[in-house]
Amino acid sequence: MSIYIKRVLLPLLFIGAVTGAFFYGVMYGEENRDQADRVSRMFGRENEARIPNIDFVPLLDAWYLLDEKYVFPDAPNDEEKLWGTISGLVESIGDPYSVFMPPKEAKIFQDDIRGDFGGIGIEIGIRDGILAVISPLKGTPAYRAGLQAGDKIIEIDGNPTTNIAIDDAVNKIRGERGTKVILTLFRENKKLPGGGETIDVPIVRDTIIIPTLDTEKKDDVFIISLYSFSSNSVRLFTNALDEFSKTGGNKLVIDLRNNPGGFLDAAIEIASLFLPKGTPVVIEDVGKEDEERIHRASGDTLLTTKPKIVVLVNKGSASASEILAAALAENNVATLVGEKTFGKGSVQELVPLTSNTFIKITVARWLTPERHSLSDEGITPEIVVERTSEDIVAGKDPQLEKAIEILNK
């Protein structure tokens, strides 16, 4: 190549390429200005710095590819593709309790909050990657059908639950009142080959009213059975405690077995009925030790004397139940009896995404007053007593019997 070409032509070509790229960029920018504006509006003009530094073109290409190549009649519409995209984004963090709720699932969740819905009456969760029963709610179809805390749900109406999301499982179990769902369960039993048995349990759906509390007295032992931490559980528990005080006794059992949890404030307020003001109830770990929050007892006790207390827990005790049980045990107010708890110690915040969709996202994890992680460890009672399937069928309750024995010493 001549010196002229090297010194003159190549720079001209370079300038031409840059000029062409500039005009192409202008044209491309004009065509995509609306899209850029929409991205900015999504994050807010005042928060443009929060726009992810990532190329969204592959996402759009995938969207258009589905439109062009998948021509079958069951193709999702644009809204369904959007919901699926958001679901995948939330699932990418790998937390089974952080989920996106499109309109149908959002309505189901709101029905749950109201405490009156159709279904079979179980609380479910993911345990070691497997869908499991946390607890059947007392008096519900699941309770009457004999479902037990710890049962692994391996099929719903013949469909495997491998890698199923909790919300998807809820949708499959829910249905019209009077209709039937068949759950295939694996129930652990160390006496059987393989460590358990697989059983099919047909259950007829019904309207579910979430129970809250029962009381009873066995000889001189007063028993408060708390089934959930709802908006009225503090009032009902306070009334039960007042009833206990009027008996003049000093032996109390708080039965938290098969209690899947509920409102954090309810657990803290009930703990405050037994703990001095300022006593740590639970630590809210938000990932940064300097920002963690310690929830303390208000000291609103109604008791004039200090009773002997046993708290009953099992693998169906979760979340707020574990918080209350650990607070009373680690502050030396109660003795724990039963089985290791479920281990659901995380905090979810419900964030509206649109007018009819939500994202439920984990924002913190619970630590006991002695800084044990409920999610990682659950709670192992001071006195471990198993209640087998055979005990339940026979109407035997060795855990309660042990609690009464301890209180009568």
C-alpha cells in the first residue's frame, strides 16, 4: 500500500466510519428514545443512577423470539410473559419464601390474610428442598384426614412436586368447596423398610376458618393451646392468662405444637406478658450487624406470681412460634419439651408491584436472644420427646404427659 493511501485514505475511512456510526447512533437513539424514557421512568428520574448496568437486549430478543417462533395456541399473551419474567427474576435469588404473586395468587394471599378461604387447612413449606407439611390447622379437613407435621408432599393429584414453588403448590391444593384433592405423602417411620411409607390421602376441600386458641385444665395444670399468631391472638391469650390467674394455680403449659406462626408483633406482645421490660425477645438480622434490630419485651405482665411454665413444640412449630418459644426458654422463663421445630426464621415484606400484583420478599432473618439462627437451626427442646404416628392414632400424647410430669415435680 502506498504512503498516500496509508496517510490519507485510511484516516478518511476512519472518519467516515465514525461519522456513519454517529448518524446510526442518532437514528437508533431516536427510535429507542421512548424505551429509554420508559426505563428511566420505571426507576424514577431522581433515581436514574439505580438503573442496572446491564444489557437488556437479550431479554427483548427472547421476548420477540417467542412471538415469532412459538406459534401454538397455548402461547402466553404479553401479560403472562411479563408475569413469567418477573417470577424468574425473583426466583433467581434462590429463596423459597421470596415470590412474585400475579393477580390470581395475589387474591389468594389476600384471602389468607382475611383468614376465611377455601382449601384443606394446612401450612406448607420447603424443607431440605422438598415440599412438606408444616402443620395441619385444628378442625380443618387436613386435620381430620390425619395429615401430620413433617409429612412430605410428593404428589398433588398425581403431579410430582419436585422443584415446585410454594405458591404453585398452594394453587394446586386450593379449589372449590366440596371438591377433592389427593395428596401423595411420604411419612417417616423408622420401623418401616426405607424409613417410612408412601400414602395417598384424599381430602375434600372446605371453607377454612383459621383457629386461634383453646384452654383446658388437667388436674391443677392449666393448658393454653395457641394455634396461630393472628390479629386477635394477643387479646385471646391475655384473656386465657387472666383465666389461669383466677384459678390460683402456678402450673402452665403453653402448647405451640403445629402452630405455623403469623404476626411478629403478636409473638413479641405475648412474650412481654412473661418477660421483664427491656428483655430481648428476638433479633432482626438485616445482613449488617450494625443495623440489626433487637425487639424487646414491654413488660406488660398481668401475673402477680411467677408460674412454672412448660412450652410444647414440634416440627409443626414455625416462625412466630419459634420466636416465642426461644424467648421464654433462653430467658429462663420456661422449659421446652417436644421435638425440633421447623426452622422458619425469616421476615417477608409484601410490596405492591401493580394494583393487583405483589412481590413477597425476604428482608431479614430472625435470631434468638442467644443469637441462634431459627432458619438454620430451628429449636431443639431441652427435653426431647417424640410423638409418633401410632401415638396420634391411639390418642396418646407423651409430650403433654412429660410436660405435666415436669410441672408436678
